[in-house]
Amino acid sequence: MTMRPRFVCTNVVLLACCLSAASLAAADQSESPLNVVVILADDLGWADLGCYGGDLHETPHLDRLAAEGVRFTDAYAASICSPTRASLMTGKHHARLGITIWREGSLRAPPVERLRPPSSVSDLASSEFTIAEVLHAAGYQTGIVGKWHLGSAENYPEVHGFDTNIGGTLWGAPATYFFPYRGPFNKETRYVPHLEGGTDGEYLTDRLTDEALKFIDRAGDRPFFLYLAHHAPHTPIQAKPELVEHYRQKLGPNHLHGNPVYAAMVHSLDESVGRVVEHLDKLQLADRTLVAFLSDNGGYLRTADTEVTTNYPLRSGKGSLYEGGVRIPLIVRWPGATPAGGVCPEPVTVADLYPTILSATGLTGDAEHNSHIDGRSLAPLLRDPSSRLERDAIYHHYPHYYATTTPAGAIRTRNWKLLEYFEDGRLELYNLSDDPGESQNLANEQPQRRDELHRRLVEWRESVHALLPTANPDWKP
């Protein structure tokens, strides 16, 4: 890996970068470099948007974005948040990075379950080359607004190429969505930083959007990279009262989605996207700004006593390697490239955004880093949603326990998907074209296909040095 100076942990920093001259030249060739906006939702399910079939939630702004760009039907993330964020930043599979569970989860005491999960890296190492560093070196103003969740102070966003960091810390969720964003028991450490000066009743999703618009304004004539990483609709499930009442009045017995508070959170998230897009229109930047919207994992199914959302017709939810845990909404609008209303069924992953942004901006990035990334540029699909990538398999790895799963791995090749559960070696095989809900296990009916996919899954784990759980000597049946 090319050596480069570390960032200083301040809110606005300058980077002395050592990207190749080719990268800098590519950016200089364009009189109006392409701006990049990535909006990441937290725990938003695949079926939570109107354009994905959501039946209670109202998401007109995201539906419009899909109508103006390309909507991916088979996009994948990790089943848990921090691994997805690491892949998004680096273009690498989270198993290759060793980040396989959310940050706080990596610091927990050993479990009492049958298997002992492997150690997970808690911080994204400063040696990793992020997309923010690539864009900063090319003259972009780079900013994160919202959730980071990829390390403690020595590995905050400022270390990874971001000039501006508003709210990005080691924490994964706010104590409350209402100002001053503090909880009753932990008043300081859960405070979202750089959001001082709010007023009573201020809602976090709205405030983060305010800060995102200010960042765009501050960029002036410089190209910019905005990473708007919302906390919504992650727990705590809280929303503005007037919106909650709206959905309570709307809720009927035939709705699949049944939580009016969650619906109101999604409503505010959609309004945020609308405000960002409208601001780009106002500043006459829309024609040279790529906008991508996605979620970090599948929808969170329920708290201790409340159903949060449903991922139907997909099976299960956050944490699980079934489709409901790893399939996500992904919408990309790239002016001059994406056809209006395109729908792409090609399986893609969060790691693909890194090389996609390189392709769209004409930058090359760091050659050594690029030789180890797992993502593929989505540029061909964005231009022609009916085309295919030169990739025949997508892999999942979650060697931990969660409410929806025991440690497991998975592989998808076109229509076929195999899951392996590490506790007992159980294999499950599904034909997603016929059975997207993964209800018919065909492992015994198709042993040759089952064994071939399992062999490939094992070989992939070895190739990325994925860590596996081990027998727990303290486990008692």
C-alpha cells in the first residue's frame, strides 16, 4: 500500500495526498467535475419505499429519484451496519477487512453459545484507502454528515479523507431523535457532536439535512463529495407527532406495514432526500451531481415488544443472511448516463459504489488499493440496466450470533443461493427466481449444485482470509 500522511483530527483538515498524477490529471480534464452525493439510511428495509412496494409509507421524493435514475432490485449489503459502511468506504468485502460485526459488538464479552465468534476489527484502519481520500486528492470538498460507526477518535472520518465531519463518532445510534439528542442515563457520550444550537422539538433527521445543505453551500465552486449517513430509521423508533398521527389515521387492516411511528420516520427520511435534490436543483447543480441512495442492511423486524417493519416478501431481517437481512434498496441517478425509470435486476453490492464513483468521476485512485477491492463498477448497468457484470457470485459472511441468526455464510450465483450454518454444518439451497422468500430448501433435491456452491463458498472464504467461529469450550447444552 502506498504510504501517505495521516490526517489531523480536526473538523476541517487539509490532506497532503500521494495519489498518482494520472488521477489528478483526469479530474483536471473536466471543466465541471461531477459532484457525488451518497445518502445512506440505517436499517431501512428493502420493501419500505413506495417504489419497492411499500404499502403504508409515503416516499414521493425517493420514488421520483427512482423515476429519474436506476432502481436496483437485487442490491446487497452486509447484514449489520459497520461492515457495510467499511465496504462502502473502501470497495472491499467486509470479511477481507476483518470487520464482521457492528463496532460495539466487536467489544462484547465472549458469548455462552455453542460457538465462539472470531474477533472483529473494531476500527477501519488508517492504512485503508477510502473513496473520500481519492476525491479529496482530486480537489473535492469532502464531508460526512451523520453516522460514522467505524472507529474511535484516532480513526474518525477526518483520518479517512473527510474535510468536514458533522456528527460522525464511534457511536452507532442516538439516544433520542429530539434535540439535544441526549438520553436520560448517558447524557454526554451519546450526544451527537457539532449539532449545538438547536431548539426544543428539533428532529435529528431534519437537522442532519440542514447541515448537509450548508456543506453543499460552503463548497462554493469546488466539486464536492457529500456522505449523508442518516441514523433513521434505526432505533429508538421516534418520529414527529404530527406525522405519527397522519399514519395512525391512514393505517388499515390490509397494510403489510403496521407501525405508524416507523412510517413517520421513513417519511422524514424521504423528505430529507427531497430537500437535498431540490437544493441541487436550486443551485443548478443537478445536471452534474451523481446521487446514490441506499440502506446499510435489511429492515429491523422488532423491538422487545413492537413490530418495527416487514421485509415481505423476503424472509427474515437485519442480522440474517436470508434475503430480508441483506437485500437493500439502491437508487442511483447519474445525469447524462442513467435512463429515466431504469430497473436493474443484476445482483450488485455496496462495495460496487467505490469503483462506480471512480468511473463516474474519471479518477483512477490508488492502484495498489484497487488491486484488492471486491467491488465492480456499476457504470455499465447505469447506462444499460439490462446488461450484466462480469461477476457470477456474491458472498456473505456473518460469523456471529444475532436475534435472527446463528453464525453463517452464503453465496449467490445468479438465481441460486446457498447458506451454510456453522453450528451444525447445515446447508440450505434456494432458487431465488422461483422462491424469493426462501421457503423451499432444495439442498437434498439438488446435491450436486449444493456441493458445488459450498465448495466455492469455502474457497472464497480462504481467499479473503475470512475468520470463522470456533467451538466454545464453556458451552453447556
